[in-house]
Amino acid sequence: MFVKTCFEFLWKGIAIGALNLISLMIGGAALKSLGLTFPEVKNDPAFILLIMFLSGFMISVIGGIIVKHLKLSKLGTFMALFLMLFLNSLTQMMEALVFAPGIVSWDVVPAIYGQQCIMYLFISAGIAFLFRFDSRIREDFRTYRRSWAGWLWRILAGSGSYVLFYYVFGSINAMLFTGEYYRAQINGLRLPSSFEILTLEPVRGILLVLSVLPVILNLHVSIKKRMIIVGTALFIIGGLLPMIQQINTLPAVLLVASTVEMFFQFFLTGVVATYILLFKQAEKV
């Protein structure tokens, strides 16, 4: 069974990786025909294709794990996956504009984000089509009904946990490793003001929690497993993949230190947000 499952994830991951490359080319060609401006390509095209293939493969693995425990229709599954990828991509774009204006500027945002949305449409559809809910799962599952106020404070509390983890682990990383790179504005990096950070990160936190809300509420696994799955998904999509895509752009020390920082930020945010959103005091159906 284990070998069969590994083989399934392997060939489906390869298929989604290839689909990601196809969508990359289709999206790029379509947006260029509309006259949108893309950033200058400084990396080897073969390297870019490899990274994008690996990105699609990794999204397929975590997406497949989610789908196998997500009891929704194919359309519902597609929408949940696309929302997760779409909003995470938006948070990454927001941070890049503030922290790396030398890499991502406003004039290329429509092209970059448009291309990412096209890619995520293809990937979400591919994962929803290839993977399916495992009907053999017999774990306890509860649905929750709450007032708008009940949901609102939980979403805000979950996003607040991200801001807390961002501040704690970001400060540690800045003191030990990354601060000098941002202060020196190496490779297009920039150290924003405290006001900019305090304005940006709460908004990103809310978007991150909203991105995984349908997944959290529809995973047919125990709360502990939901916490782990959601935390891992946020880290891979919001932390690991952006760092992998900057391998040839940023210094190795910055990449490694930032990846470790993002693990604690995103994984713990997923764990805490899931716990808060599912915490008691709800009508069980």
C-alpha cells in the first residue's frame, strides 16, 4: 500500500509539474500579447523551467494529501485549492513590493500575478481531477456553525498569531543573519519602516488564514492532523517555494536563514489558526 501510494503521488506530481510548465508558457504568451510588462529574465531558462516543474510537483504532493482528506465535490475541491494558492500568492506579492522592490516593481505586478493566477488555475484543476477523497477514511469529523462574530474573532486571532510569529522569528533572523543584507539593499532588497511592516503584516495574516479556511473546515481528519496538514501547506506554499524560486537571486545565507524563519512563521500560524478556528463552543452537526 505504501509503495502504491508513493507511486501514485510520483506520477501525478510529474503530471502536475508538466502542467505547470504548460500553463507558464500559455500564460506568459497570452499576457505578453496583451502588452503587459514582464521583469527581465536573468536566470538560465532551463533553470527556470526546472524550478517551476519542482514547484508544481511540490504543490501536487501537499495538494494531493489535502484532497485525499477533503470531502468536497470536484468543483468545491478546485475552488478550495485555488483560493489557497491565489491568496498565498497575493501575500507574497505584497511582501515582495515592500521588501524587494528591486526584484518586483509595480509595473510588472499585473504580468507576474496574472501569470501566477493562470498557473494556479491549471494546477488546482489538475490536482482536483487527478486526486480524490479517500472513502476508506473513518476518522471523526465535525462541522461547525457559528455566528459571524464567532468566526470574525477567530479569524482575527489566527491572523494575530501570524503577526506575533513574524515579529518574534523575523527579529531573531534579522539580528543574526538577514538584517545586514536588507540594510545594504543587496540584490534589490529594502528594509521598510516599522509603520510599513505594521500596516502590511496584519493584512497578510488575515489573507493567510482566509486562504486555508475552507481546507480547515472540510478536512476529514482529527484536529491534530488538520493542524499539521494546514501548517505544512502554508509553509510549502508561502515559505519554501518562494525561497526555492530565488535560489539564483539571493545569497545562500539569506535563503537558508529565511527558509528556517518562514517555517516557524507559517507552520506555527497554520497550527494555531486551525486550533483557534476549531476550538469548542460551536454547534456540532
